[in-house]
Amino acid sequence: MSSTVPDQADNLAGSREQHGIVTGTQPKTPETRPETGTEPGSENTPEITVPRHVAIIMDGNGRWANGRGLPRSEGHRAGYENLRRVVTAAAKAGVSYLTLFAFSTENWDRPNEEVSGILSLAAEVIKVETEDLHNNGIRIKHVGRLDRLPQDLQNQIADAVTLTRENKGMTLGVAFDYGGRYDVVQAIQRIIKDGVSPDEVTEDMVSNYLFTSSVPDPDLVIRTGGEFRISNFLLWQSAYAEFYSSEVYWPDFDGNQLQKAFEVYTRRERRFGRV
Ligand code: FPP
């Protein structure tokens, strides 16, 4: 599933940076396209379909740092700086849900120093950014396990979620200690605990027990850093998401890169298993 479709490459000025998978040129059906928008500030840009829910695997921080002779921690810091750019660009473009994969259930296996660096950075992000996000009407949602995080961080996350829960702007999902397989396991566990009988279990019910309950499935999953893997991110939820891989490392994946992803997405034909 890793072919680059020529019309896409052409439309992206021949850039080798972008690899979309399975693009199409058909207009999109209105029922699958709830929101549209145009590139801010450009009157000549053709209309862009803005996905309702964008989910991003933020990869490449380490390589970004390596390429500059810096420690990996500097890559994560640069990744944090970029969070602000992309959150702002997504909200401005009219994205309703943005879910970012910040720390996976497997990332605990990284060297202790790197793990504690990311945990400290997460605490700093919440401390520094929450007020601004709140003032901009953004609703913060934690996606994943809380129980294995340091107690202080758990409290910070809970406070940020509570503070912003009534906000009506973009929902920012932060997948932190998240794994798609664990998500399904914890859903099954809770369904059984709730005494649901097997024949009552439906797909909608499972969706409602996932960490992303109340969030619609992603329309577009972006992976930065050039890989074509889903890496245990939103496995159930991404069943019909469009996938877009960019070679650009996360710290450099700015609003313009996001716009390119939306351009490719706009040309996709989503069929949801139909003809
Ligand atoms: C993947 O790049 C990135 C991570 C595992 C950490 C993501 C963290 C941030 C974007 C910044 C902080 C944000 C929060 C909420 C803490 P990688 O290290 O796997 O890169 P590589 O593949 O080049 O090694």
C-alpha cells in the first residue's frame, strides 16, 4: 500500500517529501465531507476539504536532532515547539478534532533518560500551554492510560481536561500512554464488567468504550518522518481513515505541510467499502 500516485506528486510540485496512499480525483460526497474550508489568505487556491478529525503520528524528533548533532531530547523539545504551530494551524483551518500521538504504550521501553525527559516535557507543555488553549476555546482530551503516569502528571492532565471540558472549539486529543491494542482490551474488560451479554455487543458499543468515546473516527491519519506504519495508533478507529505519510520530520511539519496533507486528502475518494 505504499505507492505514490503521480498526479499527487505533480500537484505537490514534484516534491518527494510527500507520499499519499491511494489517492483519487473524484469530488467527495457531501455526507462524508462535513466541513470544508479554503487556504487562509489565498483567493486563488481551489477549495480544500478540511477533515473533521485529523490524527497525527508525530515521528522523527530523534532523527531531526541527530541530523543537527543534537541530543534526542532537543528533538523532542523542537517537537513541542511544533505542537503549537500545528494546533494553531489545524484550529484555524477548521479541524474539529485533532488527536496527537505523543507517547505510546511501547515508548516506556526507551532508555530511562529519554522516557523521563518526555514525561517532564509533557508536564511543561500542560503547565505552559493549558491557559492559552483554554482561552482559544480548545477542549483537551486525554486519550490513553492515566494509571501508569506519575501522580503529578495525572493530576495536571485531569485538571486541564476539567478546565476545558465545556469549550466549544477544536477538541485536542493527546494520546499519551496510548496503544490501540490495549484500547480494545480495556474496552472488552469494561464491557464484561458491565455485564453485557455477548449478543448485545455491537460495533457502536465497542467504539463507545474506547478511549476516544465521543470523538468521531479519524478521517485522516498523518505520519511524519517517512514511515508507512500505524504503530498501534487508533487501530479500531482508523478502519476507514485516509493515510498520509510525509518524509518531513515532526519538528518541521508546520502549517504548510498540514495544508499539503489536506490537498492530498481533498483528492482522495473515500468509498467505505462501497463501489
Ligand atoms: C517520536 O519521534 C516522538 C515521540 C515518541 C515523542 C513525541 C513528543 C513530542 C512531539 C513533544 C512533546 C509533546 C508532549 C505532549 C510530551 P522519535 O523520537 O521516535 O523520532 P525518531 O524516529 O527520529 O527516533
